[in-house]
Amino acid sequence: AAPGVTIVDVLGYSFERLGPSAVRVPVADLRAKQQTKVVVRLRTELAPTTAGYRSGALDVAAVRWRYRLVGGRQVEAVADARAIVTTDLAAVAAGRDPAIVRMVEEARTAEAIDEAAGEYADGRIERAQQILRARTTEAATAARELGDAELDAKVRKYAGAAAAGFAAPPPSAAAAKSGVKARRAEAYDLAR
């Protein structure tokens, strides 16, 4: 990450922290033409009230990925991530990339399902439900702002299935474990 930018988390993946501004994210094997998404949560302290703030283009990160082709040849690519810094809320709204917002909302929903699963496993059913309701509301707002009914439906489907699975105490420890495992598997699929 660039100066003033910190990597907070990688949603839906385990990762190795190489410092405050670098992580390594292992991604499983992919078939030809298969795609996966990796959503990284960043934080910057740069704001209109901080020293060093400036409007305009800001380097956010250099993203480097390496992979090995069938046959063993290693390939490396680099892309620069940049952001436009502004206090103009209309410009922010107009500059949102719907595909990126969709990926972020899906990854955040997967993270919420996983968090709710942990609460449910610990017997905190109402807390699990609160997490899922809050996430559904946030995603619905983002979907509405983008005019993306498909995103809203997808989040409601996954969060709704988790909420239904976590609605009542399980009849047994085995049933609880099975329910948590199923919801976490769905979250895993959604995050990728």
C-alpha cells in the first residue's frame, strides 16, 4: 500500500501480513478462464482535516500477483490502484464502479455470515440475527444507490438462508455444527 494507506483485512481469505502495507494472499488453483475475486480492506488517515491531505489522484497500492501456468512457467503482473480524493459527494457517487461495489458487498456479506455463524455456535442467536439484519440493510442501501436489484436479491438470498439456519437453538450439538458448516461454506462461495 502507498504511504498513508494501511491494509486492514482481506475479506474471505486467510493471508500473511508482510507489514502494515503488504500482504500475501494464497489463492487456490484456478482452471483456464476461471476468475476469483480478492477484496482488500484499506484504511487511510488522509482526510480534508489532516496534514498532507490534497485533492486529486492518490496512489493507493501496487497490486502484484504471481501464478504458475500448467507446465511450470511463472507469470507476474502488476497493477497500480489509484483513487481520486475529493470532498464532492456527488463526484464520489458518480465515480462508483458498480462491478467493484458488487464484489465488495458480496465479500462483506460473506464476512457477516461467517461472523454470525460464530455467534450462533456460541449460543448467541439474537446477536447472529442482528449481524445478518444489519448487513442486509447496508447491502440493500448500496444496491438501491446503484440501481442493482440483482445484488439486493443475491445478498437477501444468502443472508436470508443464514438467518433461517440461525433462527432457533439447534436440536443437538451435531446439528449446530452442521448448520454452521453449511452457512460458512455458502459464505466461502459468496466471498469468491
